[in-house]
Amino acid sequence: MFTVAILGIGLKVNTLPIVALGVGVGVDYGIYIYASFNSILNRGESFRNAYEKTLDITGNGVLVTALSLAIGVATWIWSPLQFQADMGVLLTFLFLVNMLGAVFVLPALAAWLLRGKNTAENP
């Protein structure tokens, strides 16, 4: 992982569950965004309208959840325990990057992978 290498944290038995937690939360963001996106697409909306409605419906929830989690674990950065401080940096990074990926990258990938599925171009 990029952050792990830069900070010299290392992927060890102690850090692996923390990384798995961060990645798991990111997967949840993605499932939440895609489920809403796919549901709206199946109603016949264009990709653009489906994406806009998805952000209206679920984007705020993902954003608030990610920011709440990131702010909460960011306070660990000032811990006198080095492991806890490192995990604060790592989890803050993971929560924010996973949120950005779910909100911006996932719909772009879906539009590319599902092209041709919905050809309706609603204004």
C-alpha cells in the first residue's frame, strides 16, 4: 500500500486487521453507491441522471460517514503510542480515499463496464 510504504509502517500481523477494516469500509461505500446507482439505471434513467440522483440519495450519506470516521481516527495521530498514531494516519487516508473512489471512480467504471446497457439519453 502506498501509505504504508511511505510511512514505513509495514504490513505485519498487527497492521493487517486494521488495513482489512479500512478496505472493508470502502467496499461498503461502493456497495451502497452502486446499489442505488443500479436501481436508478434499471428504472430507465440515463447514466448521467442516475449518477446525479445517486449522489443526491446516497452520496451525502457516504460523505458524512467517511468524514465522521476519518475525523474520529485522525485524532489518533497525536497519540503517544506509535502504533496507534500510525494506524490513525493509515485509517484516515483509507476512509477518505475509499470515499472518493466510491463517489467518483465507481460510477465511471460502471458507465464504462455497462455501456450499451442503457442507451436512453434523458435531458
